[in-house]
Amino acid sequence: EHIKQVKPDYICIPGDITDKSYIKDEKYFIDWLKKLSKICKVIISIGNHEFYIDKHKDIYGLNKLLINKISNINNLYLLDNKKVIIDNINFIGLTIPIEYYKETYKSDDFSKYVDKLKTYKKYYNILLCHSPLNISNSNILKDRNINLILCGHMHGGVVPKFMRNIFKNKGLISPNKRLFPKVAYGYLKVEKTDIIISSGIRVTPFKFINKFFKPEIVKINI
């Protein structure tokens, strides 16, 4: 209902719309996405929670049946390492391999995934990338013609509302329990690229704790 009032041109969701590739009430979820797509075009990328993980067998993957159902919704674009050009805007969905969320990799290794992205100088290029942890590295973004990056993943760094002015873009803890991540929420600019990291609509599974944090739907004017 809030999004209807905003009257957006596009709705962008940079991943984590499922939990370990599972939806408790799939029909309700698909109907919700259909309602969003009736408001305007919806662009979604893949996050780490779109993957299922079997730790005992050391395997992971995507729930392809669910992914196909989402992809078949009219006016919705699910970008799994794909792009779509709409109204002179090039939307790119970067899927980060699940092992990269362990945060043990180097930025130089990560750049090979960004190298696969196709950008155009004649279009406004928007990249949906679930995690900001290495995409915000200036060496990666240099001369890539990416105008705007939309991220999530960090749960706002679990920084309470009243502490955000103090911490600026930094967080208290990352999803992998690392202390004081340098980028956790908000707006920053690297090279010529604008980056927005959303806290998402849920920080923790516990309603009482969430009262102290800042869930959000971000309105972006370009």
C-alpha cells in the first residue's frame, strides 16, 4: 500500500526475497509479487538466501521451480547474471557465487565477476548486487560506466536508529559476524558511481528487537 502511494516508475529488489530458497506460503508470495508488478515494472536480482545449502553434502543451488514461477510473472524481470534495457536504463542483476559470502575472498578475485557485466555509455546503468562488501571497492568500479548500484545483505549493520548519525555508513556487525564492517547502509559515492545500501524490511526475525532498528523502503529520485 505504501508503494502504491509513492507511484514509482520501477521497483528494484536486490535479492533475499526467499529464505534458503524456500517460501512458507508460496501462493501468498507469488500473489504479492503480482500485485507489485501491477504497480510498475519490478526488477529483482539474486541474493544469498535464494540459494539452498546442504552443509553435509557441500552442495548448493537455486530452487529452479520457484525461480521459474517468479520469472513468469508479467512485468517482472528476475536477473540472474542478466540485463534488461527499459526506457534507456540498463538494469543488470549480478549473482554473486554463494562461497563469496564467506567474506574470505579478495577484491581482485571478485572483479572477474564484474568483468562479465555489460554496460553502455549511452544508457543509464543500474546494477543490482546483493552484497556491497566488495562491489564498493574503487579499483573494481573504475571506468566501468556503472551509474548506480543497489545493494542489501547487511541488515543495516545491526545499528540502532539513534546511532546511525554516529556510525555514518559503518556497521556494528556483518551477516558473517565480523565486527565493524565499513559499508553497512545508506548512500555513498565511489569513483563516479552512486551506491545505495538498503537495510531491507526486516533486520532480525524478532519483532521486539526490530523496533530498535530501521526497516525501510528506499525512494530514489534520478
